[in-house]
Amino acid sequence: MKNIFYYLLLVAFLSIPNALDAQETSSIRAYKNAANKTEAKKPVKAYKVLELPHISLYVYYSESHITTELSRSPSGFVTYGDVNVSDTFWYCLRPGEEIATIVSWTFKTQVNKNNIFRKNATEYFKDYPELSKKIEDKDLKHDDIIQVVEEYNNWKSGK
């Protein structure tokens, strides 16, 4: 029940236009992308979603749109449209880690939002094999990120 509440709260929070602008950001050192361990040149201004004893969860949301040609009529009339290409990055940081790791990255035009989460979260949480397997087996998906982080923290706490 608690996890459903967190998820609904997060969905409501992210669905409010510019809701993130009203929240306080934290500058965190983070890796540049999900595929390698190269540190970003500038700190990421992310929002702290959870701060637990054994792990913290941050989110960075980048809103972006592009205008593209949607159609062209035989008479030469061109129709343009706006495409939302916004990104959402989820970072985890454990005590003792200096650089936050991207565990999930989704963008509006992405077909399978779980691919990056499954690859990165499985690797990041590999010290807890049961959790890593749940992610790999698709029992936990990208939109379960809060549940994943809480479960990891509980495991580290011995609960």
C-alpha cells in the first residue's frame, strides 16, 4: 500500500506542469550517460526523491520539444508539428559513492522504457541478487523505481 501511495504521489507530482521548478534541487556528481562510467563535466541539478540510510534516489527531468515536418501535400503545403522529446533520468547514490549512477532513463518517444532500467538497475543492484533477478525477470519495471530503492534499503538494513 505504501508503494502504491509513493507511486501515485510521484505520478501526480510529475504530471503538474513545471512542478519540478518549485522544488529544491541538489547538485550531484553523476555519470554522463547510462552506458559508461564517464563523469559529467558539470554537476546535475537533480531533485531528491528519497533519502534512506543506505541509498538515495534522485530524478532529473529535462523538458524538450522539437518541431518536425509531419506531412507534405502534393500542392507543396507542409504541415509541421511539435514532438515532445523530454527525458527523465533516475540516479542512485549509496553512502561512500562519490558519483551517482543512472539506473533508469526514459524519454517520451521511447518504445520500450524498461530496456535501460533493466540493464542498469540489474548491474547497480547486483550486490542484492534477488532484487537484481526480479528486475532482470521483468517483475520490477522502470516505474517501480521507488519500490526497488526501498526494497534495497530494507535489505541493507537487514529487514
